[in-house]
Amino acid sequence: MKPSALRHGSRSRILAAVILGIAAIFVIRLFYLQVIQHGHYVALAQAEQMTRERIPAKRGEIYAMSGDSPVKMVLNETVFTVFVDPSVITKPKEVITVMKQVAGGNVRDDMEASVNAKELRYRVIANKVTRLQAEKIKDAGLKGIGFQAVSQRVYPEETLASQVLGFVDTEGEGKYGLEGFENEALKGVDGNLETVTDVSDIPLTIGDRNVRNPAVDGKDIVMSLDRNVQSHAEKALADGLQRTGATRGSVLIMNPNNGQVLAMANLPTYNPGKYFEVQDASAFNNETISAPYEPGSDVKTFTMATGIDKNVVRASDTFNNTDTIKVEDRTIGNATKGKTGTITFQTALAFSLNTGFVTVAQRLGDGKNINRTARDTMYEYFHDRFRLGQLTGIELSNEAKGIIISPDDPDGNAVRYSNMAFGQGLDATMVQVSGGFSALINGGNYFKPTIIAGEMVDGEFKKNATPVPLQSGVIQPSTSDQMREMMQAARVSSFGRYDKQGYNVGGKTGTSQVIKNGQYSNTETIGTYLGYGGAETPEYVIMVSVSGDNKELQGSRDALPIFTDISNWMLDYLKIQPKG
Amino acid sequence: MSNQSTSYYVNRRQQNWSRNQNTTRYVSAIKLGPVAHTVLVALMIIVLGLIYVTQATRTTGYDYEMQKIDSQIADYDQQKSELEIENTRLTALETVKNSSVAKEMTASSNTQYVQQ
């Protein structure tokens, strides 16, 4: 029948109108859903189909030197946290048995209770399970067990150089040492993956919205620290502490010709892989960089160098030693008494006579007083040239600054500077003293102390550029020569018999009082020794410090033997041929 | 309407081809109605759809293959990493010092250098 034949008001015409109406509703609804609500439903679909994953960057590894070759000191290991969904577990006894058999040492104490807690959906039952253990557990085919991969740091050398390395906490953040200072470089940058996945979460290449930004792995850093030197330094220090009864000690070994640190040993120590077991957090501190103290008589070398460099004194010059010297209203005495009369400054250095170095400070002024000129000169040399009381910028966390009181400060008076002449009244760290001392003996070139020698790139060791002095002309080369001669003569006169023959070894003892409750303690001293060794030129600087609560430790008796032990070993290790 | 052509549209090229040739136009005797056309179009759409689905599935198959290979690479990387750790542990100074070989060693005497 032709449409035109439909009569007005006929049932067929009404049916056609209804169908048309329904079709119109469909069209309108579809238009609403597909056009107006297009964005909303696309977003819903993407949320359902797209998976966004973080691609974790691999944390950079840390190497140390072993002679000329880098060796790994810190690596990454993937371990697994094992969890259960107790409501899904069908054979709880078997789960418990398998877990005990395969991962006994890693199982948590409440494992059995967790497995039987049917009302819970997620319980961790074991931590730090290895891949092999995880595979064995999976092979048992038990329901309700899951694994979560976790990356952790591994320190195969255990306690060796722990304060230099630092550790990584549970959040993946580096703390203390190199891990803390170079955290950002070691961490790298995580990548991300946005992709359509199937029901098994397998990424599919279909779709035009897939995004893949690969992770940038962290930098593999090579330290200048030599693990053999470090190991010997730690052993020598441990032996020294046992011998002397000291409870704390530090050793710093540096190459004076480029500022590279070869060893930094501190006792007590800890294992970075078990940092959470440490009871006393002070064990994390690297005392060589973070514990400023009054270096004591080691600083006499700086005072003498200043005097020689300013042409106010020579080693062979004399002064009248009365074992005491008056500075304003204070009287300063010598620890070693009896070397009175007209004596040389060489003798003053050999016997560490305070009066001799206060005299040097006076000669930097008008000869009788440590006036403003003398104080300005000492401040310039100590602070600006030898860089005591300044951050060295070494690449380790928690470096402390110390302090050298300026002559502009009301406390920077003559009494203060007379004390500074023999190492009191100022605070400096061992790395500052060693850095300044290196410039003092190497001809006057100050190198920034550094712990980083380079990095590993595609398995190849890329050395940093050859270090250049941060400041040249700290002192004149002739001053440096005279200082080496003085220190060598001082050592030969008293302790030379302990050194290997045919080498130039020199140094200075230091015994400094400890400030307790704002006053110098009469029952506690820190013993230090600061020295160098080599043949024609110095090849290493060693600084030793030993201390203990209520212990009177001396530089010559307690710290010097540790220096001697390490120094003689270094001459062999570095294959330094004797002179001539 | 007859399907047999009664009129000719002769363009220039056909004219060239046709030169000195007797061209004959064959007309199929099978006649398709609108229903058959519709069915054929639907079949073509289905075939094209099947081809698309086959290709898309094949791509997905590659994805599974890639995922499998990626997984293998990750496994090998992890095994390599574990071996490196084991190697580093075995060559750590403390391990070496405590080894039976090291315990048998004697302390070295003073190093002597030969003058050349």
C-alpha cells in the first residue's frame, strides 16, 4: 500500500508516527551521548583501558679505587616482600610449612597468625626474600600468596668506609656521606608508561595515546678513596684505639698533589646495610668533616709558615724561652718545660713550645705585641689562604664549617690570636686542616679536597679532569721547602727511628684540650698527629685523631704510632722508591 | 530499462583503442537485484572487518611476544645483578682476608729497590 494511501488518523499512520518518535528519541539520546558527552565517556574508557606505570630509575652504584682499578662498593639488589590474602588461602598449614622451609630467616614473627587471620585481606609475612626463594615459594603453587619486588642497597664490604658511603633509608633517600650528598645524581629520574593494557595488564601497542618515557638511571660514581688504603687505615686505627684505650678515633689520608681523599676512617663505625640496628646515631657521622675541634699544636705549622712567608722568622732564628710568655693580662705556658734560654724556632717546633709560636705571632706585628697587623696577617693566612673555618665543599653530607674569629670581632683580640698561634681558640675540621697542610707542603697550591675521582659510563671508568689548584701561591715555594725541612727534622730528632729509611717523612704532634661546659677540661685531651711522607716530593698526607671521654690522650704517645703504621705501609703500597 | 547498451560514449582514448578494431561489449546474463547488492555490500564490510580484526590481533600477538622477551631480559638482568653481587661479596676485602688461602700467607718483608 502506498504511504499516500494512509488515511489521516489511521492506525498505520499513528504507528508510523510512534516509530518516528522513538527513532527521534534514539537519535537525540545518541547525539547527547556521542557528541555532547563525548569527552566524558572517552575519559571513562581511557581510565578503564589505560594503565599508567612508573618506570623506576636504577640507583647509581658507588665504586672505590683498588690501586688503579675501580671496584664496586655499593650495589642494588632486588628482593621481595611476601604478603598473603588470608581469605583466599585454602591450605594455611602448607603455606606456613613452605614459608618456614624456604624463607625461615626472613619470615616475620607473626607469620602464622597472619596466615590464619581469615577476616583480613592483606598481611605481610616475610621481608627481603631473594629471587630464588620467591621462585621456590611460587613453585609450591599455593593460593593467596603474593610478592612485591623491592630494590635495596647492598654493601658487600660491610663496615668499610661506612661514614663515607652513608646509607639509603626505606623511602629510597640517601642519608649521610656520599649517598646523602649525591642523592639526586644517584637516584636518577623515573620514567613513565601510559598504555592500553589487556585484562592481564600486558601493554598493547594499539591506540594512539601510548606514552613511554624511559627512566634515566642514576650516575655510577667512582670515589678517589682506595679501599686497600681505607682498610689498612681502619685496621691501624682500631689497633691504636685498643692500644691507647681511646674510644673514638679518625684518620684522614689525602693526596697533597691533587686534593683527592684516599681514606677516611672513623671509629666506632657501623654497617650501612644494617643502619636500622644502630643505637647511637653519632656513629653515622664522618668526624673528619663534621666535627670541628681545636686542632692544637698541629696548627703551629701554619703559624710558622705564616712567619716564614712574611719574612719575620726562619727556622734557625732564636728567641729567649722562659717557658712562659705574657699576652696582655694572660700568661701562657709550655706543656714541655725546661728548654729554656736562647733556642731556635726549630727547637720550638720539635718540642712544641707554645712560647715560640706566640713569639712568631708577635713578630708578625711590632715584635712585642700581637697587634692588629699581626692579627690581620694571621687571619688572612689561616682563614683565606689555608681555608681553616671554611667549608671545603667536599662531596659528603653534613660538612661543618668551624670558625676562625676575625680581628674585626671583639673576641678577635690579642689573647685569642696568641692562643690561635698554638692551635686553640679556633675550630676546624680534619679535612680543613689536611687541605691547608697539603698546600703548606706541596709548594703552596691549595686543592679543593674531593672524594670523587670520576664516574663509570657504559662500564668504562671516566676520570674527572686533572684537578687544578683552587688557589696558587698560598705560600711561597721556598716557605714550603723550609716547612718540610723543619717538620722532617722535628720528626727525625724524636721519632725518625720508626720510619723506613730513605724517605722524607715529617709531621707535627698535637694535644688539644677539650672544652666542656664552656671551659677547658683538665681531664680530657684529644691526641692528633699531622704529617706527610714521600721521597723527593710528598705523596700523602695523614692526619690522625684519638679521643675518649675523660681520657687524656697525647699526640706523640697515642696518635703518632698510628701515623707511623700507616705511613710505612703507604710507602710500600704506593711503590715509592727511596731517595737516591 | 535494458542492460544492453544502445548508446555509445566514445571518448578520445577509446577512439584510439578502437581504431581498426571491432569492439564488443559483453553483458552478463546474471542480474542482481537490490537485496543481493545489499547482501554483497554487507559481506564486503564483514570481510574487511575480519581483515582488520586479524591484523589487530596479530599486532597484539606481537605485544605478548614483546612482553615475554622483556620479561626474559628483566630476569637475565636480575640474575646478572645477583651474580655481580655474589662476585663482589666473594672479592670483598674481609672475605679475602678471612679466606683459607690468605690465612696461609706470610707477612711480606721490607720492600727493597734495585738501583739502575
